[in-house]
Amino acid sequence: MSAYGFPILVVTTLLVGTAAAIVLTPKDLLRSTVVTAPSPYLSESAARAPDSPMLATDPSIPVIQVASMTVEVTPLSEPVTAIPLTETSPALEPVAPVAPARDIRRITAGSLNMRSEPNKFSQLVVSLPRDTQVVVSDTSGSWAYVTAPDGSSGWLSQNFLAAVE
């Protein structure tokens, strides 16, 4: 056997053994008994032999079986009902929707160009002077979509906008 053949043989054997252990382990875990608590719905022979459960034959009891584990769901004894309102209950008044707070900012540059798209190469809409207050309705990266006091809308660089306090 060559000097390179032996290490390859050892590594291959280790990989195959590890893969087999990983593949076979979940099946073995699913076959093991998880809970062996007695149940009123199991027959006496099933209570004695937890590996072969025999469920009661009552069709009104739903049974869910996952892999080798069986779960029974017991229906509620009484249906859940809503609590009725009485004349002494406090009256519920409708609540008016609250308008979201507006994001108002001011221009900090000497003059700032409003653009039609969020980039410096798009069409110029208007040039706004310092301290003009604008309402921000959207942002995209370092750009903000704003509405100016004169009603014009477009994109301004957020680098030259400050929050109004």
C-alpha cells in the first residue's frame, strides 16, 4: 500500500462510520418509549405492555398518532361561552383612530435641490432655501421623499435634513 493510500483509507472509514451513526440514530430514538404513564383510555393489556398500546374504541375521543407516540385529546366537559354584557356593565365607546405623527424636518444646507428620483442625477424639481420645513413620507437609503410648503414633492438628501424639535 502506498504512503497516500493508508490515510485515505482511514479518513474514508471514519466518514462512512460517522455518516451511518447520524443516519441511524433518529430511527432508534423514535422507536424508544417516551412516556409510560397509565391512561384511563388504554385497556389493561396495553397498560401492562407500553410498547404495544391498545386504545379504547370510543369514537368520540380523538386520537393523534405521531411516529410511535400516541396522543389523546379529551374534549371539554362544557362549551366555553362569552360573558354577556348587562345594563350595569360600563359602556364601551368607540375610539377615534389616532393619526400617525408627521415626520417634519428642516433644511440645513444653504440651498437644497429637490429631485424627481432618489439620486443626484435625476431631474431637478425645485431648489429649497435653508430652514425650509418639509414633511417626510418615505425614505430610500440616504434619500427622503418630502412635501414642501408650496406643495411640491420630491426627493432630498437626508444628509442636509434635521429633525424639527
